[in-house]
Amino acid sequence: MPSPPGPPSRISKVAAYIPQGATGLGLGIVNEVFARPSFDFALCADRPGPLRTDLGLPLQAEHGLDKLAEADLVLLLPGLDFRDAPPPDTVEAIRAAHERGALVAAHCVGVYALAATGLLDGREATTHWRFAAELAVRHPEIRLRPEALYIDEGPVVTGAGAAAGLDLCLYLIRRELGASAANDIARDLVTAPHRDGGQLQYVATPVPADADDERISAVLTWARTRLDRRITVDELAERALMSPRTFARRFKSATGTTPHAWLLAGRLDLAEQLLESTDLSVEEIARRVGYGSAAVLRGQFVLRRGVPPRDYRRSFTRSFTRSFTQNVTQNG
């Protein structure tokens, strides 16, 4: 599982570093998530000027490394020349941003550039599974976890390859601005708002391939609306018309996680939303998400989110979330 992120903070100024040969997918992901009125978003490069993308299309970088000096969040995008370390002044600018307190994140082969700064030394990290072994050889000081979707190491966050960059970006929004903000952006992009970082990068059957997978999909839909009560794996298996052993195996194959972990993540996600959007007591929220007491919810919340529920609520007030949501709805 990813490390607990610690107390939530805020991001408003976001700088995405573009290497030569930047991937169109990576550019599209960060633009869709962060090019919104709620953020001061900038694409920057080693120096302002023309760049090329992996498709050969021209791209004009309007900003140089100066944007990294003022950013709250620095994103290192993947590119074709990922095996070449960034220029020394770029490495220094990234390190300086980190030392100033900026959150630094990278996904796919953009993690190679982050590794070149030394900021991942002694930390856990992930990258695209296809290039993980090579990264491990180049940087043995990194504790690589190639199976993870994304890994939160506090001020440094890494994500897996390709479309997993969207999971990483939505996780950063969720961590820094709250579940409601992440859900609003995900709804706008017509994608899942949250996939747990410990989930596998890929699964054998990512979409229902047969009747068994369709039954599991139906069971998940059923369970999402009943998180307020105790749900056992045996009950889920019975609804899927499978034995508990077969259900657990097919569930892991279809989702990349276990039924217990999926239920736990769902309960905590719902608790976050209720903390942000209602004035319900922690005791009532615990009841609505299927925990026997507020103490149990507090324990799980601290373990998984790094802060108690009341601290989370104070960090993500309704007025802040409402203002953010209105910006997304009106201008996103």
C-alpha cells in the first residue's frame, strides 16, 4: 500500500516540465486535469522555445525553469529521450523546488528524470512496468515497486505508465484538495475518480470478458449502495453465484485487489465525501459507512489517510470545496 500522505495541504500553482519528445498522452492528461481556473497552470521546459512531441508535432514552451521556482506542484512529464538525464540546471531547479517545499510528482518514464535528481534515493517508487527493471539497474538506491499504480512518499509521488498518469493526477487532487474536488474533475473527464495506489498496474481482464466478470461487476454495483452495513465475502460470493474461493480468485483477476481491500477503500472514500460535504458527526458518518463505532473509523482513517477524521474535515471545509466545485462547474 502507498505510504500515508500526512496532513493535507493546498496546491494552486502547478508547473509541468516538458522534455524533448514529450508524450502527447502525458501532455493531454495534465492539461485536462490542471488547465482550469482553480489552478495557475504552466507548461515549462529547460528554456522557452519550440519542442517536439512523440508524434512529431511542434510545441511551444512559453516558460522556462523560473516557473518551477514558484510552483506548489511540479510534474515531470514522460518523453522519448527519458534515458538521458535532464540538464544540470534543470536537475538543480527541481531539487530547489523540492527543498522549498513544493510537491514533486512524475509518472511513467518521467520517473527517470525524477530519479536523476536523487530525490527518490531511499524511497519507494513505481514507473511503467515495462521499464521498471531498467530503472532498478540504473538506480539501485530506489526501492522500486513496479506492481503499484502510484506511490505516495509525502513530498515525492510517483505513478505507473501511460493512462495511470490520470490516476496519479486525480490522487494528487484528492490528497491536496479533497475527494469532492477529485470527484468533480473525474466526472468532467468521465473517468473513475479514484483507484487505490496499491492496485496492480494491469490486470488480466480489465473489462468483463465473460459471464463471471459481468456478475462480479453487478455485485460491485450492488455493494457500493450498501456500504452502511456489514458485507461479507461469503455474501458477495453468493450474489455472484460462486464459491467464496472462486469469487476471491475471480475478483482479484478482474480488479487487481481483494474484496476486503475494495470494501475498505470504498468505505473510506465515502467517509471522505461525507466529511467534506455534510455536518454529520463522526459517529453518524461511521454508521453510514459501515463501521461499528467512531473509534474504528478514526483508527482506519489515521492508518490509511494519515490524519483523524476531524482534522481532515477542518482541512477541507465545505466553503473551500463549494468554491472549488463552482469554479469547475462554471469554467471547467
